[in-house]
Amino acid sequence: QDLGSAMSYSEMYGEETALKAAAVTKLTRNLGLMMAIPGLSYLHASSSSRTNDGEEGTNNGDSEKGNVEETMSGLVSFQKYVPPFLIAFLGMSALRSMGDYAFATDALAAAADLGTSGIASPTSSSSSSSSQQLLFQQTMDFLGNDVSKCALGTAMAGVGLSTSMDSLKGVGWRPFA
């Protein structure tokens, strides 16, 4: 929501600062969620299992759930406590960071070569690196600008379409004013 409103503000007034601040805010929140969600899931599951163990004294451990956890405990536990969107967020963050780092070090090396020789000599590796950098930047711009707008619209429509009109009747008209 914050990124969507900042995107609208940015397009309306041509000001990128609000969009950049909203993006940093959202990424920081997601980073916090990446640590909090698995930890809270684990705490909830462990407290639930302690409660269930106390209540289910007649269970001899032959349940299907117990067998699955015993045979594939690492994979099941990981999937149980870490939602897929966290893995996707971490992967995309790592991809973007590696790309930025790789192209930043290439630019620094090229600047160092320019500083020592005083003459810029285009080589095949620098032109290849430049075209790779341009492709990476265009891909990130496409994902960050075009795809994210469509994804944001789809997500907002999904939230709106899943809202029941019956649940809004009790709220009244004031939230809409």
C-alpha cells in the first residue's frame, strides 16, 4: 500500500524521493518479517506441540504427522516455518545485490584504469561488460517498474474481490467517507 501510493505520487508530481523512501521502508519491513515469521512460527508450533502432548496422552506416536516429521524432519520443518515468499524475496534481493556489486566493481576497475593511463581504451571485455550491464539494468527496470505495477494492481484487485459485501454491512458508511 505504501509503495502503491508513493508510485502514484511519483507519477503525478515527477518526484522520485517518495518512491525511493517507500521502497526502502518496504524492503526494511520485509527484512524484519524474514526474521520474525520463521521464529514466531517455530514458537507457536513448539507451544502447540507441548499443549497437544499434554492433552493427547493416549497417542502412541503412530500418527501420520509424527511419521512424516520423523522421516523428513529437516525438509518438513523448513517448509513448515519458512513461507515460499520469504525464499523468493531473499533470492531476488541476492540476485539484485550480486548484479549491482558485479557491475559496480567493473565500473570501479574501469575508472582505476582510466586514472592510471589517462586514456580510455575500449576493449572487448569492457564493451561486453557494458552491454551486460545495460541488459541487467533494463531487466531490473522492467521488473521494478512494469511488472511491479501489474502485480500491485493484481494484488489490490485480489484483496478487493475477496472482500465480502456482507462483512462490510456491519461496518457502516464511515470508513468510506
